[in-house]
Amino acid sequence: MPRFYLSTPIYYVNAAPHIGHAYTTIVADTIKRIRQMLGDEAFLTTGSDEHGQKVERSATKAGLEPKQFTDRVSAAFRDEWDALGLQYDFFQRTSDPRHAKAVRKIFERCLENGAIYKGEFTGKYHVGDEAFVTEDEAAGADPSLIVDLTEENYFFRLSDYQQKLIDHYEANPQFVQPDSRRNEMLSFMRSGLRDLSISRSSLRWGISLPNDPDHVFYVWFDALTTYISAIGFGQEGSDESHYERLWPIDVHLVGKEILRFHSVYWPAFLMAAGLPLPKQIWAHGWLIFQGGKMSKTKGNIVRALPIKEIVGTDGLRYYLLREIVFGQDGNFSHEALSERYNADLANGIGNIASRTASMLSRYCDGHVPEPGEGDDGGLPDLARQSIAGAIGHYKVYAFSRALEAVWAVLNRIDKYIVEHKPWALAKSGEPGARQQLETTLYHAAEALRIASVLLAPVIPDGAQRVWTMLGQTGAVSDQRLDELGWGGLKQGTAVGAQEAIYPRLDVAKAVQRMELLEDEALAQQAVLMGQAPATEPIEIDTPEIEIGEFFRVDMRVGVIKSAEAVPKSSKLLQMQVDIGEREPRSILAGIAETYRPADLIGRRVAVVANLKPRKMMGRLSQGMIVAASLDRGEPFLAGFSDKTPVGARLG
């Protein structure tokens, strides 16, 4: 079986996963599914780039050791890919000791071949990119991120590989895609390559050099090696078998902003080490949001999981692959996503599948009929064209055009059904009406079967549900794209249960809900990164009171002795709280959605002791526990250290 190996970038853990990371990984997952359906044994590598100055600083800011910090953020990436159902085979962390072995091995090979030397360098250093930059690049950057730096470093003789790289580009026109990016890189190399610093002596969080432990590897020499360390390079015996079988990689998928590192530095490192070069490097564009490219500074970062909650993984995958021409920048908005979901998934394939299955049940006793001599609506020929077109576009990552080819068939099914009106044919007593009814429903169902196979790499969940609704067994993803043809739907097949595959959205409500979930995700990811969630300034607009009015409220320190949920209430907990009196007080509070009863035992809290008792859900509450919230949101209990005396008065 032919093998196909591809990779995403190795994501930097200085930020939590966002929609840009998800876009690249969804594309990679789609390519893997396509190759599998073309008969290849496909493998996908992704991972986390965890070393460097920015990570060290972020860990310090979060109050964690670098390893603790990277453990946390790396896990967030894996959790996100799992939640989105993305099928990666290797997740490699640069903090993995096996990765360190690979980095040191490729370094030693480059050193032995004379490609590395030790020297001193003074230049403009971009703190954000962790790289020395040219004077022109420094002039165009944020001045606060540029410093003059002199270091003793190990250098890679990149200048020696300038012509070799250019020759490789010219001999292999598909090496870097799209062509506009290839031309960019050729122009960059022809302007002259300078030797590249590959170590730092001022940094501790990284992999030490085997011959000089006072130095650690520069982030790109380290990170790029992940593509081979993930598959066993640098290991011994059977542990290196994946590398021997899978390398060279078929395609690296990268964002255009990191193309230089992958298409100039990485091939040069491999040349120097005497290792095969990647077959292809594909650079995609940016997602453009309101306010421009996504960035923390502009505050327009979007995350994948809140979107998944509203439109499902299929909805997100379909929008990204249909709306954005791969290799180019593409616009993104929650509103456009919701409208595309309704138009193509809910009203498109979802509605067509539901109507077809419903009519098969109603007019053909729930079985696929035999096609007769009636009008086929041109569907067989159009389906054959769609198969060839979609496969051809898939192979060159023209996902949007592949989906257009499939939707041409789906639109024709819809029109074909309207033209022949099966509901009218079923009631007609005219000669040939029954034959045309069965012909119409067979051709509609067969074209839909073909569409479900072609769509399986893009919308795997929905494609499987259509496949099953048509009475097909097994996984639609097990079908071979290159063996797909007209006539595979067998007469007499019992159709499956009907269902709403893609329920229609109220666009305004869907957008509002996604934005609310995005706010929640922002707060959660701020905690993940050790940052306080950003809040808007508040305005104190309550009436002023005199000091005497304040002292009328008797607040005491209490300790919670017991806590239990109140039956038939999702919010209330009943607690026994000791405030220094002879007996604990029974106090009810609406905090059950935030706190578990077991976690409250022994906690010191602030209690309003002179509040008039009242009944809640038939139970007496003898006071109030003080909690804080923002705009009546999640409550947070006020508290005290264990040394604070029970019964002490506040104020």
C-alpha cells in the first residue's frame, strides 16, 4: 500500500489554540482522509514547539516552571484536536527527550560535514520572533521588540546553500506552493542568504548542544527537526522504522508567515545533514476578521470550540474549506459561517437527503426501487463528471472547487425532484407515471450516495449519516474515491431512519450564542495561560450611604460545617454555618452551579447575621452568605484564612 506522510506546523505554546491553528489542522486532517480514500496509508504529524525565550517568559508570568507551563498548554492543543475529531498519528513535543536525541543527531551530522561553526554576532534581534533580523526588517517592526544583541553563537553556513536551494527550486517547480509563495522565496534567496545563528548562550529553557552544554539550540533548528523526531529519527532499531518508511514527507502544511523557515532553513539543514528533502511545502493564507488579521493586540482572536457547539464540527470544516481558497487569505465571520451552514448544509444536502429518504419510505415501501426507462435528468453523466472533478481538485488541495463540483450534483438532484414531482406521480394514474416515479427516486438516491462518498473527507459526520440513511452499511470513509461510479446503489436496499442531519439555524441567535461562548472560552484560556481574564471597567452607580447605615448590617465570619443540594433546585445549596453561636445556622444560597457541596466543608465565609429569616423551597434560611459576581454572573464566595476567628465581625 502506498504511504503518504504530511504535517501541520509544530504549534508554539506561547498562545492557546485558536481558529488559525484549527484551520491548518482541519486541512491536514482532510488531506489525510482523502489520501486514505485513494488507497494510501496516510500519516499525520502535529505537535507543540515548547522551547524559547517567549515560553520562558510566559511561564514566569503564569507563576510556573517552563515544563509545567508547556505541559498545560500542549495538553490544550491535544484536547482541542480530539474534541474536533481530528485524526493525527503523531503528536510530538519538543520537550520530549526523544526529540532532543534527534536534534543532537542532525546537529552532529551538520557539524561533521562542516556546515556549522562557532562565532560572535552582533545585530538587530527581534524578541517576538526570536530571530536576528536585517536592518530593513528591524525598521518595519515594533521598536519595543527590537534590541541590539551580541552573542557567542554556533552558526549554520546558510550562505553555502544559496545556489543549491535555488537549483532545487528550479528543478522541482512544485516544491513550494502556491506559485506566488515559491516566487517570494526565490526572490528572498537571490537577494543573498546570511549564515544563521542556531544557538543561544543566554537561554536555559531549551535543548543543550552535545558538544557545548552552555549553549541551547535556537528555536527553529530545534522545532523543525520535530517532523523527523516524531517518526523516530535519532532512535535505535525498530524505534526508527517509521522514519525509514515515511521520510521524505509528502507535504508540510504551514502558514505563509513561517514559510521562510520551512522552505529555506529546513531544506538547508537537511542538505547539510545528508538527509532527503520534503517533497512539497504548501503555504496557506491568513483568516481575515473584522479589523484585519487575527491578533491579540486587535482583540479579534476566535476559537474553534465555541463554533463547534453551535454548527458542529462539520459546519466549521465545511465553511473553512468551501469559503476560503486554500493558499489565499480568506474572510471569516460568525454571520457568514451561519449563513453558509443554512444555505449548503441545512437547506442543501440535509434537506435533499431527508426529502429523498422520506419519499422512498412513502412511495416505495422504504426500499430502493429499480430504475426504469424514464428521464434520468442527466444525473448519471453529471455524477461521473463530479467524481473526476472532485478527485482532481482534492489531489491539488483545491477544496473549494472540489466542493463546487459536488454541489453541482446536489443542486441538480433538487431541481430534478422539483421537475418530476414524485408526490404527483404517486397519485397519477397515467401510463408510465409509476416508472418515472421509481426512476426519479432511484437517480436522486444514487446521486446522493455518490455525493456522500465525495464529501466524506470534508464533512465526515454528515456524510456517514446520509450513507446510513440510504441503507448503506459500514463506514462511508472506507469507500475508495477512485473506484466510485454510477450504479452502486442496489435495488431493494432498505433505507434507514430519517433524521434532520443539519438542523436550520436562526442566524442572529446563532451568532449571539457563538459570541457568548467565545467570551467564556477567552476567560478559560486566560486561566490556562496564567493571565487574568480581561474585564471592562465598571461604574459604581448605587446611592451613597452614611456610615451608620453600613453598621446596621452585622456581618460575621462563619465556617461551613455541612452542605447539601436542595431537591428540585438546580441552584440552591443548604448549609449549616457556624458563626460562633451555640448552634450552627441553616443558610441557603444559590451557588450550586459553581460550588460542589463537598468542596465547601470547612470553608470560612462572610455571613450577614441580622438578616430577617425567610423560607426558600420550603426550607428556612437564617442569614445570607456574601458572594461577588459581575453583572449577576457566576458567584464567587468571599473568604478568609483559616486563622480568622469564627464569629469575628466585619467592618
